[in-house]
Amino acid sequence: MRVTINGEVETIDEADLSISRLLAIKQVESPDMVSVQVNGKIIARQAYDHQLVVADDEIEFLYFMGGGA
Amino acid sequence: MTMKGFATRAIHGAAGKREAFGALRMPVYDSVAFEHETAASIAQTFAGRKPAHVYSRISNPTVQDFEQRLKLLSGGIAVLALSSGMAAISNTIMALAGAGANIVTTRNLFGNTFSLFERTFKPWGLGVRYVSMENPAEIDRAIDSATCAVYLESVTNPQLEVADCALIGEVTRQRHVPLVVDNTLMTPYLFDTKQAGIDIELLSTTKYISGGATSVGGAIIDNGTFNWEWSAKLASGAEKAGALAFMASLRQEVYRNTGACLAPHHAYLQTLGLETMSLRIDRSCDNALRLARFLAGHPKVRAVNYPGLEGAASHPVARRQFGAKFGGLLTIDLVDREACYELMDNLRIIRLATNLNDNKSLILHPWTTIYAEYSPEERLAMGVRPTMLRLSAGIEDHDDLIEDLQRGLGHSHD
């Protein structure tokens, strides 16, 4: 399926793709410091294991390390 | 395989990315700026879409390694390391309090914390409401819609009162106010603040964690137990950052803008300290209990206050909350100030210095040092007396410490 991750369109061929699995597939660094937004809505951390990604979802991984000088 | 033991986790940290050169110990990344290969990469980092370092006032690999290790030990959802314990307190209050806000706290606070609230924040408009932490109903009455935090110390310094955090937590949860606790004297090793219902844990890592007063530092731990949608200041941030709203506010605003960062070299030293923390704390607690028992039986000592003594007023709560270890700090009262000075001036091993939870045992006369800037009435109201000495038990051989105190007390009048 085609999804958009951080503005980039990507194809991921995996059924029943949870947010947790997506974080693993994308090898997201510091997953504890990332908030996941799907179609403009922040996903609760406790829902990562059971909330599934569907085709055309727009996903943002947002980090809170902050901008620099 | 999960690492269950505190020491194992402290030594090995979380499994993560291999260090660039395979260094088994995280090196000191003493660099201000971090280069990116493309313009898009640095833009993505500024936009929060990529977890990379750009500037050491914001984040640094060595500091991040320390934060992640502390997170593993504490059970929090996020940890921020800062330049000092006072930076941890001030940053926390600045992140939680908006215009017209108030905090509910106690007068029995570390002297500089009291000064921060009274002399730094009050003139900026922060309301500071003092209550007895032994009276949950009083805390409940003091909270109103503008209350942004209930603030206390798990063990107060130097009064050594022990707040019943579970009881206070019931009030703060019902009133939707975060419970913020300075846990410096106990650390995550002796007191699991998350299990006790505390939302934010603050630490002066200068003390037990630094590994023997090697460096000044502090930490903020978000236990992930508070719903930030209930915070007037952070509700809008919670829509974007969810459970990380408090940490996002710190990292992207308060901590960044106040320049409260921990130096990479200090983070390195404090990571070394973390590894041996449990061994040192065990020894310090054992020494403190032995010293307290010795001093309680000495004819020149009018009173001993140590939560580990069965007769101490704080003992029942301390036993229930902390188990069998009660920290390394105790106080004694002699007949007057001169007697205190005579004891201090005749010690040969225990050092005269204003720090605590060092490897070295330390002694201080709080009335004429940390609290000297306050009037006698204010000092007494804060539970500080001219007859009181604060003793921080280090990790020396206890027989030497007892002999030193015996000799010192021999020179002290009664």
C-alpha cells in the first residue's frame, strides 16, 4: 500500500501494519521520543500495537529534540 | 532478554545504536555543532521530522546517552538532563506556570528552592501557597483552577520530613494537578516515584548520581502519568505532542531558551556515576543508620533525626514508602551553636562542605550557611535551628566515621 511518511510517498507491502511495526520497519531512532501523527491526529502511545495503518494514510513522525541556534 | 536488576541496567543501558567507532563507553562528544550532509537533512531536523543533533545547547549525543540510561532506571517516559538540580526545578515551574498561575508547596524546602519560589518567581507573578504536606485536606483546599503544580521533596532537606506521596497523589489526581517531587535524596534507586503516583520527578544529579561530587547536574523525569490536556499552559501542546507535551515544551522552548543544558563532559562523568550508584547508596545508607544509632546514644547529642530510626516521626511513612533503606542524610542537635562549631572544627575525616551524598562524609551548620539569608523567624518556620547540624554519610569505613564523631564530640561542650 501507498502511504505518505514525513511528506514522502512510500510503498509498504505488509498486511495488518500496526504503528509499532511501522516504527520498527522504518528503523525509527529514539522511538520513545517520537510522537506519531496519522492524518493530522496524534496517536496515543498505548494504541501503537493495535492501531493499523491503511492505504493513503499521511503519517508524521514528530521528534521533540528542538530546533537549534 | 530483559535486564531486571537496577545495577545491570545502570551498567549496560538500553540496547541501542552501536557507537560510531564501537566504543564500549559513550565518548564525550565535545562539539558545539553537528554537521548535516544535505540542506534537506538539517531542515528536516529543525522541523522535528528527523532525530538528529544540531547544536549542543539543544541536544548532544553524550548527554542523550545519560538521559536514556536514567530513563531506563526510572521508568519514566522521557528524561531531560540539565545543568543543575536548580535548573531542573526552575525549568519545570516555567514550563507548567502561565500568567496568574500558582503552585502549592511546603515551607520545608531546600533553601535555594524556597528562594527560587519567593524571590525569583513571586515577583514575576507566580502565586506560592504554603501548606502542610502532612494534611491532604489542606492541600486540597489550597488548589484552585490556577494551580499548575503541587511541589514537594520526597525527603526534605534538612528537615528530613517524609511526605506520604501516595496520599498526596490521591488529591492531585482528583484535582487534575501534576504532582512534582524533588527526589534528590532518595533517587530512583531508593524510591520508585512512578509507582508512588508522582507525575514529575526532579533530581539534583550532582549528589548521589555524579559518583562522588564530580560535576553539577540535574534531571527532569516525566513519569507519563499526567494527562497534559488538563494543564492550562500545556493543553494546546498536548494536541500535538500527546503524552510528551511537557517534555516538548521543555525541549522546544524553556530548556532551549534558558540555556539550561548539561555539559557533555559532565554527562560523561554522571554516566560513570550511574554505573556504581546502587553500590554507593547501599553503603551510604548503611553508614547513615550506624551513625544515627551511635549518635542517638551519645550523651552530648540532644536529638537525632534520621528516617531510618524506628523512633523518628517520619519512620512509619518512610518504611512504607522506601522499604529498608532511608538515604544518607541525618541531622543532630547539640546544646547550642557553639557546641556545633566545636564539633565541626575537631573532625578529622568528616569534611566541612555544603554538599550531600558525596562519597566523602560531610557536615554543615544549616542555620549559618544555606539558610543564613533568612531571618531567625523564617529559619525556625522552615524547621532550621541554630543547634542543628546536617551530616551526610559517605561511603568510608563506618568505624572511622564513628571514631571521628566520638573525638569531635569530646571537644564539644554540653
